[in-house]
Amino acid sequence: MFVPAGWHHQVHNLNDCISINHNWTSGVGISHIWRFLTARARAVRAELDDLAPNSGSELAFKTEDEFQAQCALLLRAENSNMDLTEVLRMAAGAVRRALERNGGGGAPGRADE
């Protein structure tokens, strides 16, 4: 069953069964994923803000890098192991494949100068 991005759905199984799901996106969905994950990244950071370096808490992370790593770990944990870096990697791969299909140069449909 294909469910377009953003469409809510519900499945009711009449018998016991095994469900195999594969969630994916196309180039069209990357902007939606980016907006969702940037909002979630801000929310995770806000939740952990009292543990940020220089927060004054004795439990605070010592460095900004440690704090950012923990925020990214939590973001991945709640979002199928996806974070902003993964979305950028997916987008870069999509661009690379499009360029390869286009002969490696220029924008699609435009002659190189």
C-alpha cells in the first residue's frame, strides 16, 4: 500500500499478521522532512537547555560539542535514526544522481556555457 507524504492512514488487520513497513521519501518529501526535523531539533535543544554548557547546572555538559552530540542522539532516537545530517546526505545523493543522469554537468534542461 502506498500512502502519499502527509496523508494520515490507519490499518485494521482482520487476522493476526506480520507487518513489514518501509518508510521512505522522494525528493519532493525532503523539504517536509527538513522542516519537521529542524522543529524537532529546536524542541530537543529546548528540553535539554538546562544541561547546556554555561547553564550554571552542575550536571551541564562540559563542551558545546558534547551537548550538540547528545541533542543529535536524541533526535535520531525519536526519528528512525534520522537527523539533519542524514537529510543533507540524502539530498546530496539525490543531486549527485540527478547530475549523473544529466551527463554530469549543468542544471537539468540547460546547456552548459
